[in-house]
Amino acid sequence: MTTDENILSDLEYLPPFGKSDHLVLKSSLHLFTTNPPKCTNKTFKQINYHDLNRDLEKIDWRNLLVGNVESMWGAFMEVLNSSMSTNTSIKTSRRNPLKPCIGRDILQMIRHKKALWQKYRRHLRSQDYENHRIFSRELKSMLKSAKRQFEDKIASSRDRKKFYKFVRSTIKTKVSTPRIRRADGTLCELHQESAEVFADSFEASFSQEPDGPMPGLGIPRCVPTFDFVEISQDMVLRHLSVLKDSSPGRDGLSPAILRRCASSLALPLSLIYQESLRSHCLPSSWVSASVTPIYKKGDSESAANYRPISLTSVPCKVLERIIQEQLLKFALENGLIPPAQHGFVPGRSIAFLRE
């Protein structure tokens, strides 16, 4: 009946009609149909990173970032957002969402094809018709070539988000967000109700860690104590320079901004990191995340068949990588990792020997 099981729900078996031995199947069909406009105006922001870096380098971060880590982070975000708004321009581009492979040259050819057909309709000459057919075949070949080149470019791109977005746009069946069942078995009518069911399901899968210090290992210490991670400006600069493009967290800071402004943001972030480790506190925006449910398999109406994807703060992830790097360095220098341990150790791999 269908190749997409997500568009059907509430399947019922009813008695047959008349004397037929075939049962009647009754179900609800969920279709999401839209009529997108032929052409849309897409507005996007373009940041002048050269001027943004120049403005950020003029700021006296050491005198600006004072107080606790929450006030330091608030002052940092206020200055950064102000500088970004000053060095951001708004641009608008007109495009066809259904045919992204069509450029300006092909649009001119399409208009010329229409002009050739109108010329034939006015005079009804066989030569005009033949010219229109020849040009139509040439345009059709160019459209196929442009579409093939566009798909090859999407497939070879490292931006997987753009690839999956294109794949979703080519699917004929557009399915809206599926309805989720409550604990009593009824389906949620609103997306907000589904979000509450997802929140309860995800919360139940997490374990509550006890408060207080971690219990001791019960073995005598034989190595120096690892008390504090020294975070320098060069260390933060190195980690910011290798960030890959991904979605931002609740604070709205994308890896692209941090990477392109790494030279001017390394100093303020290093000061915030040092205060965070010294005071054992994190800014409130670092401990919150945007959670998105991703369908796994099985019943699409059950919240248990979804896994949560959390988008957390990128600066917090950078701090975690710095701490992980320092911990690994300390463990390797003091012989805390056995020689047989290969997992998560740089420069080592697992080889299988066949007898």
C-alpha cells in the first residue's frame, strides 16, 4: 500500500463489503503538502570578518572581563553581538527553490525558447518551428547537464547537512512531524504536547549522579597530583583554529565565527576558562542545550524509538577538549595508561592477527 510506514496510523480491520472475502482496511493518512512559490527572495546575513577582527582586537578584555564567570560571559557576549551587528550586512537573492541548479544563463535560454515559440505562433512558418525544436533539444541537454553537475557537487561536498537537506527535498512524500502517544495510549494533537512526552521519555533514560566529591580509589598515590589545568591564549587559539562547521548551541555562537575570529577571541575566552576552572562554575548558557528527537526504528508513534540530539555551547566544547588534552598528557607522562591500552590513545591502533 505504501513504501513509507510513517504516513499511516490508526490501522483497523473492518468486515468485508457484501459477500466478498476481502477485509476492509481503515487507516489515517498523514500527508504534508505545500505549494511553494516559483521564486522566493532569500535574505541572509554576510559578516565582514576582517573588520570584525579589527574591532575585537581593540577591546581591552582584561579590564572588561571582571567579576564572576557569569558576568564575564555576559560582558563577552554583549560586546561580541554588538560588534557582529555593526559588521554585518543584509543581502537578498532571488532563487527558485524547486530548481536550484538553474542559473542566470539557463534562465536567459528559457526566455529565448519562449520567444521562439511566440514567433512561430505569430507567423506559423515551418522554419520557425524547426528553430524552436532545435533550441529546445539543446536547452533540455543543458538542463540535464546542469542538474547532474549540481548533484555531483552536493554529493562530493563535505557539508553533510546540505547533502541530507537536498535528499529530503527530492522525496515525493512529505511527512509532517509524527504524532506521539501519551502514557495512556492516546495520540498527542499538538506539537507542544509531543514535546512534553519526548522530554519525559528522555529524562527517564538519564541517571541521577550523587552530589558531593567523588569517592576515593583506595590505593596509595604514586604520581604527582593533577590539580589545575593551565589554559593559555595560544592553547585556546590552536583549538579555535581547527573547529569544524556545525550547528551552534543556545548562545548562538557558531564554530565559523569562532574559527575566523580565533586570533581576537582567544584572549577573552582564555580568561573566562581560567575563571571557570578557578571558581568551579560554568555560565548558565553552557549547561543548557537544544534537544532534537531523531527517529531510530520501530513504531514512529512511540517516544522510546527516538534518540535525543543535544546542541550545546561550542565554547564549552572547546573547554572540554582542552581539559581532555591536558588529562591525557598527564596520564601518558606519568605512566597511568597501561601499554596494552590502545583505545582513545593517539598514535595507536588495533591490529588483528590471523593465524
